[in-house]
Amino acid sequence: MKLGLSLGYSGAHLNIPIEKVQLAERLGYDSVWTAEAYGSDAITPLAFIAAHTERIRLGTGIIQLAGRTPANAAMAIATLDALAGGNRAICGIGVSGPQIVEGWYGQPWGRPYYRIKDYVSIMKKIWAREEPVTHEGKEFNLPFTGEGALGIGKPLKSILHTNPDIPIWLGTGMESTVRLTAEIADGWLPLGFVPETASLYDTWITEGLEKGGKTPDQFERQAGTQVQVTNDVKSALDRAKPGIALYVGGMGHKTKNFHNEMMIRRGYPEAAARIQELYLAKRKDEAIAAVPDEFVDEGALIGPKERIKKRFRDWEDSGLTGLTISGNEDALRLMAECARLNF
């Protein structure tokens, strides 16, 4: 199984742990991943990382679709790939949620399924450089001919001779978008994936691959998990709960929260409802306490080394091709041992 290192997005101050990234590369890790919300962006840090590494793949996990036009995203990722020497960039894309799309980017939520489909199609056309790019979609059109257009938009071809094979991975979790991911993308960054519910996605992925005329070996699947090496399992589980409560309870509207829906899909509907109720009532400590230990434990690798090694086999057998981890240097080394990298 391939391993990735998750860096996420910044807090109040940007700090790129370049020594940790270089350690991951030496240990045989396949990829490093950045993210964005409404602070630091996901692409710029990867350019810095590219200058201080040699081979590790550089993934955005994820860039927000509303943050850039398809053409701008294609330009930025192609530039990153060129700076890194080629064949290192992975463009991970997600739709985020309506609160960020409409509140931060000032765009309508629209129809996410068709926004994703148009977006990926335009990016691939740009990178292929076969002809000046035109696209007639349900959410995006090139040239633009909608309200306010002068009607003189010109189809253009990228000046930069781009790598036509930059992989696009999609961060999705709902039935229709998981099918679409398997159909049109090169990889999948599943939301809330755990081994216990892996089979939920099998039919969706199979149908998507068949529609796209692809075989399973042409499609990467890489989930993410937190790794904490410790003898105090209970305390480690508790440390993970504030982040879960934030996303399940407050990262999204009461009627549109993908993380809450994911918790329900994983078999915890009562907990999901209670966490959201408490969090939105600003009773955050109670919301954190309402996160079940079992839910945390299913989605993380926590405990002594032997406990983690045993649990890792479940992730290996779940159908994933890769696993992205967040953790300290001890966690990185242990996971390299678990995955038998450089051993």
C-alpha cells in the first residue's frame, strides 16, 4: 500500500514542516498532501515543497472548486508540475460546502455534480493542448456567452506545453459523485472512509469505472487517517474529538453538512444529530463529549505499535491503493514499517 503524508491547511500562521516531508520521502512515502479552507491555499505550499524534495508526489487534498475557474486551476497545477520536474503533481478537487462557496467565494452553490463534471473536462482539454478550448456544459461554458458577455470571447490554447497526463483525483462521498469520480477521474479521496463501511462504495465505483471504460487498476483510491502512537488510548481518542465535533457539528449548515451525513452513513445517526444540536447551540464542550469513542477509533490508528500494526491490516484489505496519514515523526516511521516501505 502506498503512503501519503497529510499537512492540511494552516492555522493563524503558515508553517511548512519541510523536515518532516523530507523524512517521509526518505522513508519511501509516495505523496504529500496540502489542503485549503479559508486561509492558506493548497497549491503555493507544494511549490515550496517541490523545491526541497526530489521525487515525492505533490497532491492537493483538496483545492476548492469554487476558488478558481477551471482554466485557472489547470494553469496553476500545470505550473506546479513543471516546476517540480514533471509527473509529480496530483490535482485533488472538491466542492467544499455551500457556506464556503456562497459565503467566502460569493458564488451560487449550483449543481455540484455538473460543476465537477464540467470542471474536470475543461482541465483535461487544457492540458491536452489538442485545439483551442471550447466547452458547452451545464455549469461552465468556454467561451462564456451568458449574461453580461460581450460575445467576443475567443477559444485559446495553453501557451505552456503542459503535461497532458496530470492526474485528477476527486474528494467525494455521496453516491452520485462517487460514481462520477470513478467514471471521469484518476483517483478518489473518499470522505470519512473506514474499513468497516468500505463495501458501501464497491457497486458505485464499479458502475462508474464501467461507464468510463476503465479497469480498477486505472483508478487510485486513497483515504486519510490520523496516527497516534501511545499507550494511553483513551486520552488519544479524546484529543481527536474536538476536530470531529467541529466538522460534524459546525462545518456546514444544519440541513447541508456532508460530514454529518457521513457520520450517519457510518452508522451513528443519533450521535450525529446530538453533536450538531449541541455545537450549533454553542455547547461545544458537550458536543465534543458526545463523539463516540468507537467512531474515533474506527477512523484512526491509535494506540501502542502492535495495536496499530494489527489495525493497519484492515485498511490494507479494504480495497484502498493508498493511505494518507497525519502524525508525528514516530508515526511516520511506524507506518513505513507497517507498509513495508524500504524494508
